[in-house]
Amino acid sequence: MASFIKVLTVNCNLKVINFNTKKSLTAYCVYYIITADKEVVCTNILISALSQTPIYEQIQNQIKEMVLSGNIKSKDQLPSIRLMAKDLKVGIITVKRAYEELEKEGIVINLQGRGCFVAEINLKKVKEIHIDMLRERLLEIKDFADTSGLSHEEIIEVVNEIYGGYKYDK
């Protein structure tokens, strides 16, 4: 299906933020993916233990954004589950779950014994995924607005300000 693609881990850092407990609160890894076209792609994955988002979801979202933005192309191989887990200092099951979720969404294909590769994604599928991602973020904004006592009209007003006026108001 796809050519052999090499993944090199170049830079992994753990940043200690909490000096009282000496716990690692963020992990940052840079992967250089050598694609089938002999192109080198640099990918950054940042994991934060302070985030309320589960770690598998942080990994999933960052990989998804890299694929949808075109930083990682179809047929490119992702780092192995074990390598990413080791580098990010997280459990293998955490990375495995992120890859499984990406596979359910049709973003990646897992080939037994060969690795995990970016799937062929058509533009219509990309747009659907972007709309789903937007919907998730808007639900977070709605929850925030509800707890803050902001009205629907106030939210629309802020969105119109961001887009440069009221010409988008319908």
C-alpha cells in the first residue's frame, strides 16, 4: 500500500512547572517524518498534564490538525505507538487509544505489523471534519457563555466584531 517511511525522534523535553512536587506537567516532542517522497516533515506534539482534556485526546487532536492542515500527507507513517508513548512519557494504551480514535474517524489506517499511516482524505471529508471540530469548540463556548450569563445576542455580537462588523449578521 505505502512505501516504507522513516520516523526519527529528535527532540523530546519534559518541562517541570510545579517545583514543589517535582512532577512533569508538560511533555514536548519533535518528530521528523521522512515521507515516501523523501520529504522531511517536522511535527510537534505538546502534552499538558494541566489541561482538562485527556492526554489521548490531546494527541488525537494535534495529529488530526496536522493531517487536515496538510503538514502530514496521506500515506505518511506516524511514529510507532511504543516510540510516541516512550517519548511523551505516557502509557502505551494512551497513544493506542488516540490512534484508534483517529482510525474510527478515518484519518489514519493501522496496518498490522507495518504501522499507522495517514489515510487518503477527500476534500468533502476534510470539510465535514472541520465542521465537526468547529461544532465541538462552539459547544465549549456555549457552555462557557451559559455559565457566564452571556446571551445569544452577545455571542453573535462578539462573532460579528471578530469578522469585522455586522455584514455577516443575518
